[in-house]
Amino acid sequence: MKAGKTVIDDTGDALGRLHRVLRGVWREQVRVKSDLARKEADVIAMAASLQLITTKVGAQRFAKTWLITSKGLTWLNEKDD
């Protein structure tokens, strides 16, 4: 592995963690500085990078909570099937 690159989760549980985070964002109000967001910061970053969650609520407006995107809901539905 090159310097500066970090594997998020080499135990194979990254998808499980992602699923739990997406469900939490969908069903609850997860604030960007919440305990969950801090604990799962690497998974939150991955989900945001994959456009599964966002804080964007308008053209130049951002919320203080994470919101699930339509892409995130599709991902959840596919994993729940």
C-alpha cells in the first residue's frame, strides 16, 4: 500500500457499516457532528463520496444533518432484497 492511502475496513465489514449508516441517515436525523458521524467518519466520507448521502438542500444551501440521496435509497433497497 502506498503512503497516504488507507483502507477503510480490511475486515470485510465495510458494507455492513455502510448499510447501518445509510439506514440511520434515512430513519433518523444524523447531524454532521453527532456521535454516530464521528464514530463512523470513514464510512460517512465513503457514502458522501459515492453520493449516497449529502448535506446539500439547495443550489447554495447546506444542512447540518446528513440526508440520504435517491442513489442512497436505491442502494439500500438493492441490499435489502
